[in-house]
Amino acid sequence: MTDGLNLFEISDDTWQQRLDFIVETMRLFSADTDPDHMVDEYGRRMRSVMPSHRMLSLSRRGVPHPQYVIARNSDWERQPNVRSQRHELPILQGGLLGELIYSDAPHHMPQLDIASDDPARKYLEGFKSLIALPVFDEGESRNMVVFLHREADGLHRELIPPLVWTTNLVGRATHTAALSQELRRANAIIEREMQNIADIQQSLLPRDLPQVDGLDVAAFYQPATHAGGDYYDFFPLGERRLGILLGDVSGHGSPAAVLMAITHTLAHTHDGPPVKPAAMFRHVNHHLAARYTNGNGRFVTAFYGIYDANTRTLTYACAGHDPPRIKRCSDGSLFNLDQAQGLPLGIADDTVYTSAEVQLEVGDQVIFYTDGITEARNPKSDMFTTARLDEALANCSLTAQGLIDDVIARLESFVGLHDYDDDRTVLVARVTR
């Protein structure tokens, strides 16, 4: 109790003092993110301006009717944390305070008379008047602040309207801070889990680029979030042959990453070496459709090609994926690998996949990509398109990595500050001899 400023006394003499006190209180609360500290600070500041001798905080959260918790007591030497040390707080049942908190209304008791068997007698004994302020949440008084005075008529009912207002405003602020704190903890957990998923997904991608005589290979991979649904892989097949697999799982985030991991496993559990693209797709599609995508609407687009450096031929199959682009530097022509199209993997178990073959030449640039490249949008919502992708293939003197660097530079310049909505993967295979 203080003999100084009375926050609720309407007087021209105290106008500036009251305004300064309120402004400073609101400023402190606006910068505070700890709900327990906010409640403690509110109690301290209210006691400095309220004509009271004890302040109690009650709560009925987490306890059945008619129980309630003594959450705070201004006379306690040590205040347990109401969240992490809730087990240390007194739980009472019935009595005067029980009636007050379950009434969902404010109360003014100028002549306080405590029954000898009241369960809260030790908290109320010696006090002669009381004001009880409900703190509403979802229409109920889940919490209550009680001010006690040692003298009868020590707390006037004129205090109640502004106190109910300010106390509930502070209650909403602390409740919001508590929710924000819980949200930050939940987001931190999700962040760690997503990072773990991303780390696992990264471990499934090739650690090193393949070394094939006569073929220059480079790769770029960037998920839209921590983890994504794009997938690429290389299969060294001996005798200067290399399998190149690129996939794109429908959707984004952790569900796509899980299906990507399943697709990786299926591709690596094919009976025998994956030397026939159509047979590889039949194997992966059968298991996806039968076990993992049946009825859930998910699927995987994919392209698998096997390059034979001895003959410079690329044998391939396509499962609903954007066909790779080939820049033939000998004459400047551009064309797609689109002669072996089939349904995406995981849609129908009985899908038939076929293979096609293309003869490559020295200097040919083959660019494999997912639609996160061509469908990336700029701030005007224009798409990057294959036309802009083709512009990056114009320089026939670039290495495979140089081509990827050019593609990504052009893409980032086009997209600018606009967020990427999809994962981005680019593979380049350049025939060198």
C-alpha cells in the first residue's frame, strides 16, 4: 500500500502523474514477452498505487469445479512459476474465494467476515474489506485478482469499473504473450524436426558427382522449404554407362519429402542393376501405387535416362515429367526428349512404360529440370518458362556447372524478391567427346 499516487482518483492535481504512470506501464508491457514477468510487474505496479495490503491471484484453469488455485500472493517470499512449478501452488475447494471466482462477476465486500472453517482462512484472516476482479477468458472468469484491506470500507466500490477494465486488458495481453511463447516453443520443435527431415533427405542425394569419360555432369538442388519433393540420383552402370534419374513428388514439405525417400528406396531395391528405364519405372510404379499412393492423391513425376558414352546414346523413359531440353551446339537446334511419355508414378498399378533412344553428339547439352524452374514466378506473377531456360543454353562454351550457374543466375534475376513456391532442381549433362 502506498500513500502516494492514487491511480483512480480523479483530480487535476494528479492528472500528469496518472498519465505518466499509465504511459510507462503500457510501454513496459509492449516490450515484454514473458507472461509471468508481465503479471508480476502488473502486481507490483498496482500495489504501488492501490490502497490495499494484500493481493491474491486465483485461477480455476486445469482444476475441476469447485476447486481453484492460489496462483500468486503478494506476501510470499518466493513466488513459484505458475506454469513450470504449478504443483507447488495451493489448491483449495469451496469457501469464499471459491464462490467469488466461480461467480463470473466482480465483487465489493466492505465488511469482510471470514468463516472459521473457510479453506482460505489463512489467506484472508486479518483483513476487513475486499475487492475481487474477474479476468475473463472465453466468457468465463478463469482467473481472478483479489485486493484485501485491513480496515472495513478500506476499498471503495468506485475502484471496481476501472480496475476490471485495466485488469482484463492486462489479462488479455499476458494471455497473448503466453500463447506467443507456446507458439515459439512449438515452432522451435517443428523447426528442429524439419531440419532433421532435411538432413535425412540431403543424405539420400548423391554426395559426389559421377565421373564418366566423355560426359561432364553438374547438379543443383534447392527445396522451397527445409525439405522438399524433388529427387535426383545417379547410377554408375560400368563400361562408361551412367543412369540419371530425376523425380518430383506432388506437393511440398515433409509429406513430399517422405514420399521422395520412399521413391529413393524403391529405385535402389530394383532387382538387378537399373539398366532398363521402362523396367525401372514399372518396378517403382507398382510398389508406389500398391502401397504408398493408393487413394491419397499423391504421385511422382520422373525421368530416367541411361547414357552410354561408348555409343553416345541416351535410352530413356518419362513418367509424366517435363521432358529434358537438348541444345545441339553443332547447329544451334533445341529439342525435347518426349518420345517415351507415360503416366506419373503411383497413379495406376497397371501403367505400361516404354523406352526411347536418342543419338547425341559431341557438344550436346542435356538439361534435366523440375517444374520449380520453369514455373517460378516474378513479382508480376509471370512464369520463367522454357523459353528463358533455353536462353541459358545459348553459350556452347560453358561447362556443365557453368550452364547451371547461368540458369540459376537468370532465374534469380527474374524472380527477384518473390518467394519460390516449389523446389528447384537442375541437372546438366554435356557430351565432351
